[in-house]
Amino acid sequence: KLLNILRIKIFSFFSLQYATIIFTENIGWGYQIFENGKLIIDQKNVPAVQGNTGFKTKEDAEKVCQFVTRKLEQKEFPPSVSVDELDSLLMK
């Protein structure tokens, strides 16, 4: 029985769940990332870019949101986005 309890704890520790929301405001598109129901990232502005500007399209916000979520799943915190990564993600 003790071994089963340990497995449950280890499984719970390593099974983080992420949910995302893509939204629009007057400055453009943004995203939110939730970890186990708790808001951990509220990204209204394009990361790595100066100013107060959101993403131009919903698709751009989704691409960066998915990229950041993958970084979180790989235990990278904070999951920063460089200018080069942003350029690579948003290439048309």
C-alpha cells in the first residue's frame, strides 16, 4: 500500500495541467495560461517587444501561447521569449 501512495504522489507531482485562453482587447490579441486552474501568465502585450501592443492576429497569439506552454511543460520558469524566438514563430 505504501508503494501505491508513493506512486500517486509522484504522478501528481509530475502531471501539471495547463489550460490557455486567447483573448482580444483594444490593443490587440493576448493570452492567459493557467496551471491546475490557477492563472500564472496574463500576456496582454507581445513579449520581447517594447511598448503596449498586443498580437496583430489570433493565430500569432496562439503560436506564442503554445510555445510558452511547451516551455512550462519542460519546467522552464519563467518561460521567457526572446526576440529571435518571436521572429521565428511569427514568420509569415
